[in-house]
Amino acid sequence: MKDSKLKTIKINAAGLKSVGKNAFKGIHKKATISVPKKQLKAYKKLLKGKGQASSVKIK
């Protein structure tokens, strides 16, 4: 799905195991992905390189 207007994504799941290769392809280049604080480090590693621009923030 290509949606360049998508600027915020909130992930509430605490036990996310996998994410598709191009799951975030086409989202806004300055988008923000919010994740639970306890999983921040793990989710940064998990979500890296899933189709989003390098300017997308994971917090």
C-alpha cells in the first residue's frame, strides 16, 4: 500500500514478532512510528529497513 499522506503510526502490541519486508513502503518521509517504551530498542531493530525512508522516526 502506498500512502504518502500517512504521517503517524501507533503500534500498541507488546509482543510483535515480525514485520513484512515492505510494510511501510510509501509512507510520508517524515512519518513517526510510536511503539511501547519497553520495546523501543527491540522494535527499532525489528522495524529498520521495512520500506520506510531513513528519515522516519521510531519513538
